[in-house]
Amino acid sequence: MKAQFSLTTSESKRLIGKSVSQHPLVKRALKSGIVAIGLGSTNAFVVEEILKKKIEKERYVAGYTDERGPCVVPAKERLPEVVLKNGRIVKERPAEIVKKMKATDVFIKGANALDPEGIAGVMMASELGGTIADVLGIIKARGVNLIIPIGLEKLIPYSINDISNVTGIFEVDDAIGIPVGIMPVAGEVVTEIEALESLGVSAIAIGSGGLGAGEGSKAFQIEGDAKSVKQVMNAVKKIKGEKRVEALRGSCKTCTFKHCHDFRKI
């Protein structure tokens, strides 16, 4: 049996969030181990699915892109990152808890781009590289499981490794919004495809784009036995209408990112 449907970016984030929360490595680490969830709009959905409660998703974000370009949620407006030890929230931040993590633990980090080879790219607006710069070396040194939830709206046709060599905060002469560098990040990528396939069907993306609230949508076709396809379609119907996460902008005049070109034009 075959079926088709489209998902808005927020609907995709919900689907991916549900899938990551049920990932075998995550479930094992929640039972006995550490799960650290970095800030990010897709990760906000992961948090909701793991904690089984709503959060202010617009505040579980650090960097983001809106109609004005790349920007950053003011630090004082952000929710603290969720870190769980044996299923219970602890107050340690990811940059600290990662120093205690082992190969049975899980670090969940979103990304801003995904290339055809499955390498993710994280935009870095901080001159010091932000969270990813603080944790990636430790994650790779220790063999910590790195899961990267990312929607296919972030798929780009270029090599992340290649573009990381030509980007950078001080590499560009002008920008609309905060200029960024790109960090290549290799881990277990979870897109809508992996999320759907974890439900027992095969899936392919068959279209992109849309109008109005459907901007950035992806269209999918799934295939499998009738029971599995119907179950997936019922699951998709339940997430249709998911509200989008709004951008939370601060004041440019009080922003600490002084290399932002918008700031210099005020």
C-alpha cells in the first residue's frame, strides 16, 4: 500500500521529536545514563516528547533564522537546556555534563544544514563557536552517541565540509543579519525519512515548498503493508496543524553580538 502527504516544518519537527524520544539509544540512556538536549527549535519538540509536557518552544532556541536573517535569542530569554540523568532532570549544563558522559549516553544537537552525504552543519554566530565548539571534541573523544534531529527543509546541495572552508564571521564583508561560520558535525541524523521508517514503512521525499503557512513544506510518499501505512497516516493526521515556532527577537541596541551587520546600520 502507498500513501502521500505533506508536512509543514513544524509538523516535521513534531514527527522527528516523537521519533527521537522513542529512539532505542535515548530510551536506554533515559533509563540508565545521561541524555543532554541542546537548544534548538527541533530539539524543543524532542524535549516536549521526552518530558510529556509543553514548553515555551520559542525560548528553547539560541540561534535561528527569520525573515530578517540569522539572529540569536537573548541569553536572558532562553530556557535552560534539558539534561537528564537516569530519567531525572539535573541542573548541569550540556557543556559541563558532557565531561561525564560515556559511550552509552546520548547528546542531542540540532543543526542548520544537511548535505547529500548526511553531514550536518551548525551555524556559529558566536566568535568562540558556541555550544557545538564546547562539546563536539569531547563527544567524539569519548564516543558519546550524537543524535542530530533535522528536517529536510535544511537539505542543501553542497558539501558541508566544502562550505565550512569558505564561511566565517570575519570572512564576509557584508551580511543581512549576523554573519556565521559553519561547523561540520557527523552523527546519527534523524530526518522525517528516518522518523517514518522507524514506524515500519519505507519513505521518500517527493516535493518541497509551499505557500502561506505551508512555506518550506516537504511532501512524502510512504509504502508498506496496509496496517503499517494506515497506522502512519493516522499518526500524521494527529500532528497536522502543529503551530509554528515564532522567532523571539531582542533589541539590536542591547545585543551582545556586535559583529552583526544589522547592529552597525542602526
